[in-house]
Amino acid sequence: MAAQSTLRNMVLCLTCVCLVCSAILGVVYAVTLDPIAEASAKALKESIGQVLPEGGEISDAMQAEGFDYYVSTKEGETVAYAVKSTSVGFGGPLTLMVGVLADGTVFNTSVLSHSETPGLGAKCTSDEAFMSQWRGFRGQLKVKKDGGDVDAITASTITSRAYTLAVSNAVEFVKNMEGAKNE
Amino acid sequence: MEFLLIIISAIFVNNILLSQFLGICPFLGVSNKLSTATGMSGAVCFVITLSTVVTYLINQYLLVPCGLEFLQTIAFILVIAALVQVVEIVLKKISPSLYQALGIFLPLITTNCAVLGVAITVVTKQFTFGGTAHMLNLGEATVYALATSLGYGLSMILFAGIREHLAGNDVPKAFKGLPIALITASIMAMAFLGFSGMV
Amino acid sequence: MSKLGLITKGFIKDNPTFALVLGMCPTLATTTSAMNGMEMGLATLFVLVLSNMAISALAPIVPDKVHIPVYIVVIATFVTVLQLLMQAFVPAVYSTLGLFIPLIVVNCIVLGRAEAYANKNTVFDSALDGLGIGIGFTLSLTVIGIIREILGSGSVFGCKFIPGDGILAFVMAPGAFMVLGYLMVLFNKYLKK
């Protein structure tokens, strides 16, 4: 049966329970710290690998003009950039990893995080036709409705626009970086 | 302008009950009568706004500087539970009439996931009001919490109004009670889908 | 009651979703696909079993007036442990279920079982009770998930067998309420004693 509810008992019991719980949490936190860091590093590395041409040497994270980016080099020559680019989608921020070759053409894209509607905008991570068009995309970076060359996801123009905007921001950024280098 | 966007988005577009599914238990449990639904909504409004402000400050000035973000869940639920108790005691002292109206709902609110849900959302999610993705500041968080809880009240009261009418109708036996209420909620949720894309 | 009965009663007789009607938020929000529903059910199962065991062990020494805060601390601890473990080993699942993992703390099923069962039974029986209710919850979430996935995207567990887009409403909010409502009708008609 439950113990008596005297003040001493209650304080003692709550303190002990809190202490034990904090100890458990502390231990679990310490144990999982490394695996969590590893898991997120692995996810990032995978997405970078996906959007850059194979065989390049990938740099550490760098920052400029508010973009996080990684540079892939082959024999000292810059081949491509992987740029983390965020825009405003339908349900919230849409964050992409965009691979752009040094000449400013898109190599490939992948979605890092999004909060689009399942079954509609969320198709930007599963719709084969939409995703594959970015591989080596050439043409105007606007959805067809706005006079460009991007095939939008059916019934998800806002998501497609946001996606296109994120890609085009990344391309602009790379062009700026390359331009600054040549000056 | 930005505050207006937050308010419209939180009340209509991302209605906490009908599109985020937070706080469904009281939504189904105490929506039989309009009067109890109104009382519950009032209490929820009060507690969500207050607890969001308190948990936001605790997170900002205690957990983040100490690197203890992983304690968010446990810290927030304790703060909310304590806050509900305090509100109950204070209300009893200073406004017995308000206590009469809201009092019986207060103990239920600790386990209403809308309260913890909003508190966690505000400190972990990036929002896109005003064009760029960013974390909410204290002012925006307060407005967001207040608007979200108003949205809670709106759908709760609308739903209770419909259910009062349903009670007098002759529905098939297997549909009586919750099933027909859920199907009603489904139609309401469909209506609220019409707001999506507005903000 | 036999040990097996302790487990199986959670499947239909005391099914947390359809008979007890507890824990509606994750039931509606995370069942957009069969896989998501099942993962949410398993996460709840984990917390339910551990918290039931801890609470039944603690119950005799906890003063009556503070038993709710103690239970909440215990449950919140296990939920945080689950959060950390999921972030470390299944980060993709963690990001899909998102907010609803920390919200297991306020899932009425967990606190409900602590109050109704664990605090007056042995550790072993409480573990079985948690297991039974947890499996019942997982089953109902998976069933709702399967139905919503078939109607909404024409697939089951990600395997597409109906070409085309499906009825989108079933993936979105209205479909959640509707599927749960009609399943509850069927449950009332055929399974409830």
C-alpha cells in the first residue's frame, strides 16, 4: 500500500525519484551523444555525395553570403559545389542540398528537410519525374506556369516554386563565387 | 502584418485540432455540451499562452545556455503541471466565479497534449512568417500560442454546437456517440482544408 | 487471469483505441501510412512496458499525494530515453514522427495504465499488461495506417499496387477522422461484447 503522505516523505520521495531519473538520463545522453552526432554527419555526407559528381575530394563545411557549402575538387581544380539552400515551401521551410558544377549548371539535388503536405508537396522527395529532371538540369529555373522549364508536381505549384527558387538561389551563389574567383 | 499572418495561420490554416491533431482527447471528451466546451476552451487558452511564455523563457535562459536541450520534454511537462496547479490556486483566491467556470477543467489540462505540443513546437520548429525561415522570438511565440489556442476554442465550440444538435437525432446504433462525432469532425476538417494555402 | 490473458486482453476487449478510446492524437496524426502507424505504436509500446514496470516497483513507497508528479517524471524519463535512442539509431523514423515522440508523455494510455493497473499489481504482471495494451495500440494504428495508405496512395507498407494518385483526402486530416470513425462503427457492431 502507498506510504504515508507526510511532508518529509513527499519531499524525500520526489527528490529521490528526480535524482535517479536525472542519473539515468545523464548516462543515456552520454552514451548516445556520439551515435547521434555520427548519424547526422552520415546523413549530411550521404546527401552531399548524392548531389556531387563522383571521385572529387570534398572539403569541410564553409560559409559565405549566408549559405553553407562544400567544394569538390579534382587535382586542385574546383569541380563542383554542394550548397545548402532554404526557401519557404507550402508548410514551412524547405531545405535542399543542391549540387552545382563550376560552370553554373545543376548536377543534382536532394531534400534535407521539409514540412510539405503528405501526398502533395511531400512528393518532392518521392516523385520520380520531378526528382530526375534536376539531374543535369539545363534551361530556365522557373516552373512552366511562370514561363520557365521546370515541370511542377501536380497540384503542388507552391512547393515546386519553392524548390525551384532554392535551386536557383544556389546556382546564383555558385556563379557569384566563381565570378569573384576570376576577377 | 507579420503578427496578422501568424494569427490567421494559427487559427485557420494550421488549426491545432483539425489539422495538427493536438488535444483531441478533450475535443472528443467534453464537447457534448456547448457550455462545458466553452469552459474548457477558456481554460486551455489561458494555460497554453501562459505555459508557452514560461517554457520559452526556461528554454532560452536555462536549458540552451547549459546545453541541456535534451531535457526539454521532462522540464516542460513538469513546468506545465506545476503551472496548472498554481493557476488553480490563484484563480480560487482571486476570482471564485472564474474558478467555478474553469476550475474543473484545469486538472485535465496537464495531460492535454495541445499544451505540451505548442510549447515544444515553438522552441524547436522554424517558421516562415514574413518570408524567411527563422525561430520565433518571444513576442511572436506569445502571439502564436494565443492564436493557436483561439483556434482550439473556435473548432471546439463549433464542434460542440454541432454535437448538441446531433444528440437529438436518430442515428444508427453502431454510430451513436463517438463514431458519428468523428465523422462530423472529418467533415469539419475538410471545410478547414479550404483555408490551406491562404498564408 | 492467466498470464496469456493479460496480454491478449489488450488486443480486442481492452483495445486502447477502439474500446478505451485513449491516445487519440497520435492515432490520428501519425497513421498517414501503415509503416508510420506501426512505428508510432512500437514507440508507445516501449514506453508503456518500461513505465508500467518502474511504476509498479515504485508504487508501494510513493506517498499518495505526490503519486501523479512521480509517475509523470518516470514516464517523461523513459520518453526522453526513447527520443535519444531513436535519434541515435533510427534518425529517419524520428524525423517522420517528430513532435509525437515527446508527446507520448501526455498520452493518456501510459498514465492511464499506471493509474489503473501498474500501481496495484506486480512488476511482472504490469510488464505483461503494458505489452498487451502496447500491442493492441500498435495493431490498431497499423490497421488505420493500412486503410489510409490503400485509399490515399494505393499502396501497403510502401508497396504500390494501385496505379495513380489515390484519394488524397485520406492522407490528409479529414481522412484520419473518417477512417477512425468508420472503424469504430465496425468495432461496435461486430467485436464489442
